[in-house]
Amino acid sequence: MNVVVVDASYLLSFLLPDEETKEVRELVEQYGNGTVEFIAPSLLVFEVANGMRSAVLRKRLKAQEIYPLFESFVQM
């Protein structure tokens, strides 16, 4: 099994609709299939939450849009 180090910016590019790329989507799908293992810094949850907060402050997302996105992240 391949191991991939991910950080908040990588996962935010998957979670935020205006940043998603084919490469990131494919790697997350591999993670979901169990063919890739993600490892991440211990502060990842806080960094992702802060990135989503910044997206709201910059009016890239509405506040109510964060909750389902963050839930998707937590379920990962």
C-alpha cells in the first residue's frame, strides 16, 4: 500500500468546490478504496477548519455550506 502525506491545503483543494482537481479527486478515491493510506500532521483538523473559515470570510462559501464539507472531511 502506498502512503501519502497530506496537509490542509491538499485536502481543502478536494473539499472546496472551486479548487478541486482531477489528480486530487483520484487520490482521495484511492484512499476511499483502501489502496492509498494518508498520513497527516496532528493539527490537520484545525488547519482544515481554519481554511474553511477563511473561505467564508472571503465569500467563496456561505457559512451554511461549511458544515456538510467539514462532515465529509471528518468522515474521511
